[in-house]
Amino acid sequence: MANDSSEQKTFEQSLGELQNIVEELQSGDIPLERTVNLYRKGVTLRRECQERLAEVERLIETLGRDESGQPVVRDYSEPEANQDDRSDVDDDIPF
């Protein structure tokens, strides 16, 4: 079974913890064993955050308009203009 404390954290708490780990790893002033442990925890937190985001993305619906201007509800799909912006999202994360 997964760590219950991580399942009870909010997305924001997990992301904040991940950001703290990244900052500590980037400082470069920590022992190797601690670096490895932080890296492992960071990978786990990153995976959890990505899974939560994917789940929420599946649930999001956007309100749009059809050809006649009438409101319609459709499944979420990322606007094409932002797809290029997402290509470098993970570049700042060291794992």
C-alpha cells in the first residue's frame, strides 16, 4: 500500500514539498546519501503530482460555442497555442 500520508496531502502541499526538495538539491551543499534520498522522494512526489493533474484534466470540461453560437459543453482539450509552451515545462526539474 502507498504511503498514507502522501495520499492525504493536497496537490499544493505535495508540490510545495517538491519545490523545497528541488531547492535543496540545487544548493549542492548536501551529503550524497541525503541527495539520493531527496531525489527518490522527489521522483515519488513528481509522479503523484502528475497523476493528480492527469486525473483533474480528465474531469475538466470547458464551455464553448458551436457554429451557431450556442453554448456547448465539451471535454477538456488543451488549446493548441499552449502546446508549444508545455514542451519545456519539466526543464527546471532535475529528475
